[in-house]
Amino acid sequence: MNLKMELPKVISISKDPISSLYHWCIGLLPVLCLCNTPFLDISLGTVLLILFAPYVLIRMLPGFKLNKNKVSLFPFLLLYAYIVYRTDGNTARVVLCIMAVIHIFGAIHGVINIEKIRWILEWFAILNTILVIVQVLSYYGLHMRIQYIPQGIIHRDFAESYVFLSSSGLYRPSALFLEPAHYSQYCCFALISALFPIKGKANLKRAAAIALGCVMTTSGMGIMVTFGICAWYIVFDKTSKGMKIISILKWIPVVAIAMIILLQVPFVQTALQRVFSSVDGYNAIQGRTGNWDNAIGTMQGRDLWLGYGDSAKYPYYLAGLADTIYKYGIIGVALELLCFLYLLTKRFKNFECCYFVVFILLYCVAHLTSVYVQVFNYSILIASIFNSKLKSSN
């Protein structure tokens, strides 16, 4: 494979180095937040959001006028005001919520260039595909485990999620991410970006490279979401109904042949069994929903509506929806969904729509609840929705 053909074409380099650094900060925020800041014992994500807050505020000042073409900050203010209310005075969490509001407000006022962010997403996803391939070849060819990120630099809030081992007889690489599911939760959005570009046709080579990495991690969730996004592209990317039907029909034999070949590979068989059946007593779907009843099934009254508070931690894994109910109650879930539903009313195109649907699905079965992930997703959606309206000199 000619790797040069897989890498995204570099967009024009900004003359403002701070702007470039800020875009890398937002584009890699779900990864940067995992690292600990030396001597401070707080997430690097928090430090970066604080450091770039003055830059965002300064960039907003020249055109600080609200109008009907811009997104209202009100739904996001409600969400983060409520989270602050449920933090029980945790200063670090209060500061993080304030930073989230500042950066989302910056996205509303055009501080973020969506082309730069999407380039970073796709470049980073392809880089991780290469790193995963190296991990797999090293493990099966040389019987060596390559660990790119030392466990010692992972922040304590995420240390329990750090996985670097075999599971159900499978080696599960994750490159620069905590674990395979975390890898897929990030890279699936890069896949959507490659399939639904801002202009022009989909870059199928780039998309294939990104999808390959998601599948090779053996993440059951990643495999399902990857195939779902590709199916979305096949069904909805064409304009005429006739072309849609032709497009679907021509892919059926290709997919059928590919599945027949892949199902003969033990690696793929085991990976699929982890999702739909059981391997060594483990089922991926049950693993993500099995604790729901114990955690939130007995919640009633005030606890059900308001949750147990931001500092409450269930001792076992909870997916995003259940975790939000556990900490912030039904009100917290309603405010979270209100933000996305509000954005969805602004524009209904394939990139935003597919992004929204995938986020909601992952929110239900994955752990997309951290403030860092929220800032990342809201910033991308807002910048994409208003790409043609918000003018930036980035």
C-alpha cells in the first residue's frame, strides 16, 4: 500500500501558530485529556482548555454580536449550570464546566475552522491504523507487545480504563488510545468525515484505511459502528433514488464475498462471537448493558430525577446513558439530549446527521460522558453546521 496516498492532503497552513495549536488541542482533546500534567496532578485536557480560554475570548471580541444565524448558547448553559449544581462544590469540576462554556461559545462565534479539525481527525485516525498494524505484526510475528503510551502518564481518572492485554483469546491493540472501544469512539467520527467531505467526493481509500484500524482493534462496538457508517454512506450518499438502488445492489455481492472470506479467518470469527454470542463467558453487548439494572433500576423519586451527584461512582462499568442517569438523573439526560437535538434542527446534511446518530448510539452503549468529549463533539458539530456562515480568519 502506498501510504502517501492514504494520508489526507495538507490544507493551507495557518499564519497564526496559536490558532494551529488550538485546533490540535480541540481535535485531539479526547486523547490529550487522558494524560496527567506533571507536578499538577490534573488532566492535560483541563490545563489546555484553561490556557487557550484567553485566546478564544480575544478571538470572539471583534464580532461579538448575536444574531439569528448563530447557535444559541442557552441549551449548553443549562447543561453545564446543572452539572455545576451537581458537583457539590468541586472546584476543579466547576472550572472545567466554565471552560467548556467558553470554548463552545467560541465555536459558535467561528473560532474553529472545521476543515482544520476534520483534517486532524482523519490524519490522526490513519496514523493510529498504521500503529495498530505494527502492533499486530509485532505480536503475531515477533511475539512482542508494543506499548506506545506508558501507563504512568495516564491521569488517575482514566487509569482504571487503561487496557493492554489479550481478551477472549484475542490480542487487542489500541495504538494511542486507552483501549479498543475508546479507539473506535474517536476514529468512527474520522470515518464519517472521510465519507462525507465538505466538498467533492468521498475519499474511499482514506475511509478504508480508517475502517481497517477500527476492525483490527477487535472492538465489537467498533466493528458494528464501522459497518453501520459504511452502510449509511452506501444508502444515503447518492442523490437520485435510481442511483441509490443501483449503488446498494452493486455492493451486495461485494459484501457477501467479503463476509464469506472473512468468516473463515479465526481472528474474525472470535471477534464476532464476542459481540453476538459468547467467548469465554463474555458477551460484548451484555458487558455494556449488564450493570444498568443494578445501578439505576432501583433509583426512585429525587434520586431518579437529580441523580446521586457528580462525584458518585458506580463500582462497575456503566455506559454513558446509565452513567448520566446515575450521576445527574433524568434531568441530566434531558439536558444532554436537548443540546444535540437543538443542533440537529439547524441543518440536516449527511455529515451532521450521521455524526448525530452515531453519537447517540455510542452515548447509549459507550462512555461518552466526560466534559472533554462533550466539548470535542459540540465544537465539531457547531463548526460544521455553520461552516458557510461563520467567517474566520484562521
